[in-house]
Amino acid sequence: MENFSQWSDSPLFAGLDAAQRAVLLRDLSAGQKEYEKGQTILRTGQRVTALGLVLRGGANVVRRDAWGNENILDHVRPGQVFAEAYACVPDALLLVDVTAAEPTCVLFLEPARLWREDMPASGPHLRFLHNLLQAAAAKNLVLTRKIGHITPHTIRERLLSYLSAEAVRQGADVFDIPFNRQQLADYLCVERSALSGELSRAQRDGLLRFHKNHFELCRPAQKQVPKGS
């Protein structure tokens, strides 16, 4: 298993010491698996009993319709989880695919084991459930942000909404995004060629600079307020 120090800081294990985390790994039937870039981790139509915690790499949560059209719902980074809602409702069929965006290591945990009658309601288990609830709430905020990005009618508005949010999240006007051009188009629900054209126009208009997935936002200079006014 991965070096514990590499992933023990995940919010899913917040407030738990090494001994308590070891108990949870046992009781949640933890298992670890490696994936190559592009490999499917979970597939639409599966019944899922385990949530995935990304230890290394990253994964995209993708919804595909019957005609093969894709819509990226989320990118899951190290320390974040996916399929947690499905793992808590084991009879539900998965409505999305989860694919490795790069070489990725995932730790699988079965939260439903915690509410079996023979499982003690001990401190570590209750803390884990508290953390899981917070993780699910955070995922709801992620989906709410995406709705905000794709609500505007124009491609430029969608693009600038997403890039502005990334600048805030990363705390800098120069940053990398986790999507290539096609994935960004899928995430914003626009055509790739139209997105590429809008990126070029936005750069020409002095709003941003970019190279592949590296972006720099060019904010307008703040007007100086005359002293004494």
C-alpha cells in the first residue's frame, strides 16, 4: 500500500490518528489499485459498494449518453473521493464513468460496512462518517459551481467563469488546469473548435494568455483614485 504519510492528510481521515486509521482500513475492507492514463476505473451501469479515494494522479467523472456524447462533471484530485453517494446506496446503478486522467492510484473503501449490526459504533467510525458527510457536501458544491459555469449563454462567459474560479481556488492568476482542450470543451458543454476560437479571441483581446493547459489571467489595471477625492 502507498506510504501512509502520502494520503493520511485527506479530509476523509481528518481528526484520526494512525491507530484509528488502521482500524478503519480494516473495517472498511480497504483495497488499493493502480490505473494507467485513460483506463476506466468505474463504468456506467455498475453497482458500486466502495468509494474511491485518489491517492496519486487524478480521475475524471464523465457522463456519457447513448450516442457517445461526453460531459465531464468533475476532476478528482489526490485526497478527494468519488462514487461516495453510490457506495452508500449499493443498489443504485452508477450513472457516470470514472477514468484515470493520468497514472493514478486509488484506495477503495466500503462505507456501508460501518452500519452493519455487528460493527461497533466507536469513535473512529463516527468520525469517519462525519468526514464522509462533509466530503459529500463538498462534492455538492463542486457540482453547483459547474452549473454556474455552464449557465451563461456565451462560450466566453463560460470560459471566463471557469478560469476565474480556478484562479481563486489556486490563489494565483497563473495556473494549470487539469483538462486538455477536448476535456475543457466537454466540461463547459461546448464544441472544441468553438472553444479554441474563443480562447484565441480572448487572448487577442488581452483577457488572458495560454499555452496548452497553462493559463495566465490578465486583469485590467486598477484606476488610481486621486488623493483628496
